Amino acid sequence: MLDELSSIQSDALAAIESIDSESSLEEFRIHYLGKKGRLTATAAGMRDVAKEDKREIGQKLNEVRTTITGLIDTRTAQLDAQKDAKAVAGIDPTLPARSLPQGAGHPLSQMLNRAVDTLHQLGFAIAEGPEIEDEWHCFDALNTPEDHPARNEKDTFYFDSGKLLRTHTSTVQVRTMEGAKTLPVRIIAPGSAFRRDEIDATHSISFTQLEGLYVAEEVSLADLKGTLEYFFHSIFGKDTELRFRPHFFPFTEPSFEIDIKLHTAGKSARWIEIAGCGMVDPAVFEAIHSQRKDDLFSPDQVSGFAFGLGIDRLAMIQHGIPDLRLFSENDLRFLNQFA
Ligand code: DAH
């Protein structure tokens, strides 16, 4: 039996040399190690071996099996390596990868993201509301009376149902306060607003606004000013000059428009308006109070500030874009400049 094992081993060592494919390697395995293979058959003879020879023959049997298994493993690895080499033949893996066309944010999205990031840092969370609104959330709750020009059919898109496309994102102030569980409320609402306007370089029927609202027990004008100065300095640089100019909005008292000083090469510097803001008018709190079953927004207990700005306007200023229509025409020659 020892002789038989030795000859199996030497036959295997000789045969492996000519194995050059996965299928012939499999045949080789079956021939030696398969159920009816030579080694398996020889191993079956172990039970007839005399007791004193069992140890020696058993060891030899193991040695031959290990040798053959080793041969198969080595050959498998060699065949795999050959296959890999063939697959990449003629390819230079050191060449730089081909570049894929990459997308980039639209200039309005880029500005919106910056604005949102900056206000997030100050603790403002995003709030949302529908674009199709009712008059209560768009006007009445915001202290805007029936005869206000903004409510005119000439200025606003109404549906037959009496609903309308929101004319500003200030609607989200109202919805947030109606649903708030606790104070403070510190939210921003980015989104689209719609007005019936003649379309030209600075007017559009839809634009992107960002509304902000902070309500707590004691909010002051200094909080408003500090927040918005920080915001505009973050967006346009800390040397940017700002001014708060008294103005009127139905939903804030006092109210301001914020102007930024714009320096354009070859022109004298000029102030241009970039946002509206003010201290929330007690009439707005009163409207919210009347809708709620508790006193969370009772006008004599809370105070707050609000602001609203046009993202389009900020992006135009930042990049010196002269015409609002460029944002919606999707001309890649324009958009690629911001990629
Ligand atoms: N809603 C105003 C508009 O669309 C912008 C605005 C002004 C919002 C003053 C405010 C504010 O919250 O306090 O023109």
C-alpha cells in the first residue's frame, strides 16, 4: 500500500505539469480525490491494514492527500492570475481616469444653501408651508386688510376656489405659530412665492424667498439687527455696509427695509434694498392667539422679529447678474459659469 501511495504521489506530481485549464484541473481533482478517485480508493484499504502498520500508512496517506490538495491550490491560483493578466492585457492602469461630466448647483440653489447654512448656525430650523394657500394665512393673519393692494386680483393669482398662490413665504410664520408647542420659535422658511407681475429684468411671476421668524418672551430690535447684520456680513463679507431704513409692513411694527451699499466698478456706490424686517406686530400675535386654545402667543407675553428676503436678489448682487430671467432660462452657457 505504501508503494501504491508513492506512485499516486509521483503520478500526481507529473500530471499537474500539463494541467492548463480549470476543467482539466477539475478532472485531475476527481481522478485523485473524487469519490471514486485513486486516493479515496486506496484509503478505503486502510481497514485491512495490520494494526502495527496503520500509523505509518496513515501518515503517508495524509502526506499524499496534503501534497495533492496543495498542487490543486497552487494551480488554481496560477490559473486565476493568468486569467486576470489576460483581462487587463493592453490596458495601462497607470493612465489617469477619464473625467465624467459633473453637475453643479444652480446659482439660486447655491445662494439658498449658503443662506440656510448661515441661519442654521444661529439656531434657526427649517419650516415649511404649502404654495397654494388660503387668504387667512397669506393676508388676514398677517394684519393685511381686505382692501390692501396685494389682495387685488391684478397682483395675486387666485383659484376659483378662493385659494391663491402665496405671494410671500410669510405664510409659514402663521402656520408655524399655529402649530408650535413651545417657545422659543426660531424658524426659516425658504420657498417659492408668486405674484402677477409684468416680467422684465427685475420682475418675475415666481421667485425664491426666505422668511425668518424668532418669537420668545423678550425679543428686542437689537436681536433683530444683530442677527441680520451677522447674516449679511457672512454672505457678502464683513466689510459690507448695511442700513436699516424705516418702512411699513402690515405684519411688523416697527418695520425696516435693509439696504446694502453696492460698489460696482466704474459706477458710484449706491444703496440697494435686500430685505424687509421688523418686530412682529401684536395684531399678528392676536390673530394666532384667536386660533389657538392656549396663551402661548398671547400678545402681551411674547415678542418677536421677522424678516423676508429674496434669494434671487442676493444671487444677482453677489454675481453681478443684471437680468432675473437668466435664472429660469436654463441656458448652460450662463449656468456653467457658476459650476
Ligand atoms: N413678506 C414681505 C414681502 O414679500 C417680506 C417681509 C418683510 C417679510 C418684512 C417679513 C418682514 O417677515 O418682517 O415683500
